[in-house]
Amino acid sequence: MKKIWKTIGRDLWTVLLDIIAVNAAWYFALVIRFYMTNKLENLDSYMGTFLSFAPFYTVLALLVFAAFRLYGGMWQFAGINDMNRIIGATAVTLAIQLFGTIVVFPPADHNRMSVTYYAIGIMLQFIMILLIRFGYRMLLVEKKKLAGRKTAVIPAIVIGAGETARKALIHLADTPFRVVAAADEKQAGKILNGVPVIADYSEKLEGVKAVFIADRKLDPEKREEIRKKCEGKGIEVQDYTGVLANISGRVPVASLLSLMSGPVTLRMEDQEKKYGSGEEALKDLRESYEVGQIEGATVSLKKSGKAAYEGYDSWAKQHKEDTGEDVSFF
């Protein structure tokens, strides 16, 4: 119990918002229920139950949220596991609300609160608790989109529309690449992570500067066909296993900078230098570097070395088996 209270204390602002949410949700549920039936005159007889149970429910709800680890989280990275915990906490608090208003504090002149009250209340509470935690991430996503519109982007296509392609789209979202389409004949017409899926990648090659192969089932002959067709049009081709499967972000510096036609800022050893284009920046590099991080049109570089690639032997071997090519880290 002491640990739970300590956790709650570390996330005070979220706790305060939760206190408002769990009370506002059930209050508005009561008002909406009687407003919908035009019987607001009966509201007072049920309000006593709500007010009597509210303090107990508030404390119990906070304890349940803490038990489900809804405090102290890094909500800018909120995902499906966090959603599942919110759903679990919501189910438990509904049970508490039912027990409290039916058994402990039943309405004076009635057997229980209406079913509509419970349905509306738990729905409002779930939405509010969800917004309190995921709202921050939504703001960050929108902020990143607005920032991305102000920087130069590199139009690209992803080959594939499965799980590998989905991961590719997520990784590319934080880079200057803007994916205009994903290509997969079987999934044509659908949407993957907000990107339209087309049957043939060649439909969108006009104006595209990069193609990312993100289909592990693609045979070597098809990969080579895509590579030759794109190279004939001056389009950069990269394989998922060579660019995106490496979670640490080792994107080839030359490949990235050669595609950035707009202003570029290179950050090396805490020093920044601006260039008119990626090609200009590439000409100024005198040592071997690897990409550490990409933020809009700012690319953070770090010196590459043997130690940086230790442990990647198996990955490089798999890359060669998939693509027929050796791995190049520059």
C-alpha cells in the first residue's frame, strides 16, 4: 500500500486530473440520464447516492489506477499495453461503482441506479482517463507533423504491406522520408498506417526519390528487378534489413544525404553546421560517420568504428541471404 501511495505522489498532476474525471464522468452520466427522459425533477433523489459514494469511489479509483500502473508512465510512448491496463482498471472501477451504489449507498426511494447511468458513466470515465494519458502523445504527434511540413521531405515508396512494412512506416515517420504509397498486389486498395496500398509500385515512381523494400517474402529475382528499374530512373533503393531492421538506426550516411535536396543541418560532437543541401554536406565530410539520430532536417552523426558493429555478424549474414548483397555501413 505504501508503494502505491508513493507512486500516486510522483504523478500529482495526473492524479488531480483523474479525481476530476472520475467524479465528472458519473455526475454527467446522472444528469444525462434524466435529461434524456425529461425527468430532471427526479434527479435529487439519486443525487444523494452519488454525493455519498463519490469520496469513497474517488479514493478507490485512484488505488485501482495505481495498481494497474497508470501512474508514473512515459505517456509520450503510450501504446497498446497501456491501453489494455486502462481497460482493466475501467472494468474494476465499474464493479466498485455497482457495488457501492447498489449495496452500500442505494437510492433512498429506489432499488438501484438505472442501467443507463452505469453505461454512460463508465463510457465517459474511460474516454476521460484515456485522453488524460494519450492526449500528450497526440499533441506530440501533431507537433511533429507541423514541424515536418516546414522541412524538406523526400518522397518514398515502401514495397510490401505486411508487418515488416508497418514497422518500416513507423521508422520512416521520424526521418525526412515521406512515404506516398505502399505496394502489395494482394492488399491493393487498403490503407496501412495512413498510407494507401497500391498494386504496382511503378504506378507512383514519378517524383519518388527512394524505394524501401519491406517484404521478407520477396524473392531475390524480384528484388533485383526493382533495384534495376529504380536505378534506371535515378531512384535510391534500400532493403529493410539493411536500413530499418537495425533498431539502433544505422542508416547509410551517403544514401541519406544524397537524397536531401533542401537545407540540412549536421550535428557532430555537439556542434552544428548548416548546409544548402545534402550533397553539399556530404562533400564536406572527411571521415567515416554513421547516423545516430534524425530530427526533421537535422541529422546527428557519430564516428563509426569496428566496435560500433560488434554483434551484427548474424544480422549481416541474414541480410546477404535475403538480398544477395553484402552489408555496407557507409
